[in-house]
Amino acid sequence: MDNILAVARQVFTERGYENTAVSEIAARIGIVEGTIYKYFETKRELLLKVIESWYQELVTDYERNLTGVVDVHGRLRFLIWRHLQAIVSNPALTRLMFREVRSEADYPSSNLYELNKRYTGLILDVIQQGVNEGAFRADLPLGLARDMIFGGIEHHTWGFVAGRTPLDAELVADQVMSFVISGIRCDDSRNSLDRQIQRLEGISDRLERIHKE
């Protein structure tokens, strides 16, 4: 079955979903078409398994490499960069995920949906780590922060995925980090100023009470 998935990934990447024939996949492997249908009932099920295997590779890579990054800013930057690098390395699979998989009614009930939640959940974990350490704002809506990161990247990279514009993963990762950090960073100087203002207001109130007495 692994060989079927490997060749199917190659053909889907080359031809897209609509133009891929299961018979061609079988011919490249050197088996009859019916053998593939013993493992996958439909071409769509085969596509879902191909994308699922790709996502499993990404999640494994994320989790393995993330353990070596301690600083919360470095961890967030790595996750953003790695997502961009996945798009750069596999624009055709990315296009299939965006166009053919996520938009269909069977996606929310698929294994791929759960795997994607695990994939995007890694950023949630890192942001929560930053909140716990006092590096990121405590009032941060985590889900919204995650959606803005992935949604922004998806929108920005669509020209590349569609084959119209180039994409520099390193540059865009730095740019995304700059925007994200400016919004979620815990501003210690601002917090310190607020505390000083509250302290002065308290002193003023006490002095006013003393004056009245």
C-alpha cells in the first residue's frame, strides 16, 4: 500500500485531482487497477490518504525538530517557517489540500481533519507557552491568533501555489513573525507604566483624604 500512496502522490502532483486516472497510477506501479480498489474504494479516498501521509510527515518533522528549540520566540518562528517551507516544497499538494480536500463535506469527519488539528495545534501550544511565561499577552485569544497566522500565510502564498509568483520562505517567515509578535507580545514597559500610574493615583487619593480631614 505504501507504494500505491507514493506513486499516487506523484501522479496527483503532476496532473491534479480531476486529470488523475487510477488506471495510470496502477500502470506506473505495474499492477491492475482493481488492486488499488482493494485498498481504496474511490479515487477521492486515495487522495485523502495521500494528503494524510504528507501531513503525518509534516507533524513528525514539526515535533522532532521543535524539541531542540527552547526559546518561545524561536519555537514560534520555526513553526511559521516550517509551514511556509512545506508550501514551497509541495505547492501542488498544498493546492490539492486547499481546493479539493478542505472544501468538501467529508473533510470534517476524516482522519486528515484530526491530523490537521494536531498540526495547527502545535502553534496553539507554543503561544500558550508564551502566555504562561509572560512573553505573550495574557488576554490573547489563542484560536484567533492561530487562525490569523495560518489564514494570513494561506492568503499571502496563494499566488505561489497557483504558479504566478515566487515565494521566499525565510523572508516571509521573518515578516510574519514581525507582525505577529508586535500584536501578541507582552509589553512590560506599558505594564510598568500602568502600575506606576495606578500607584500615583492611589497616593493622590490618600493625600486628598488627608487634606479633607
